[in-house]
Amino acid sequence: MNVKNELQYNIEHMVLKTSGGSELIYRDLLPNELVELRLDMTVIPKTDGHYIIEYCINDSSVVRTFGYYTNGYPINKGYKLNIHSDTLLIKEY
């Protein structure tokens, strides 16, 4: 997954995880920074689920769900997430 901070300030305490329990904690994301992150899908039970991103902007917590996986496996190659002040743009690839 590619995550980009489209803001003029830091995104703090970003967490990317699955509804099945796999979790990746990332440091603060700087303005206009783009990072590539990989979740470990091998520890997920063979069930269906979705992805979750959590982060803080100016002391406000944001939690968004997106995407889908089936039988513990992703159904696409990845996602591009662009974080804006009032929205999260998500594109599958």
C-alpha cells in the first residue's frame, strides 16, 4: 500500500491494519511524504475482512475502513491512499 500525506503538516501515529488482526504501526508522516507499507497477511485467519487506517491530525483521531480481502488473501495488488484534511482518497491497483 502506498500512503501519501497531502497536508501541509504532519500526520501522527499512523496505524494500518486488517480486521483479522494484522497490524503495522508507522511513525509520523511528514507533509507531502509518500511511503510504501506492507501488511503481513500470513498471520490472518482464512476469513474475509477489510483494511483499517488510523491516524491523528491536529490532536483529532481519524479511523477509516476500506477495501476487502477474502480467505486471508488480498484480492488486488494494492491501494494508493491520499490523505487530505477532510477526506481520504483510495484507489485500488
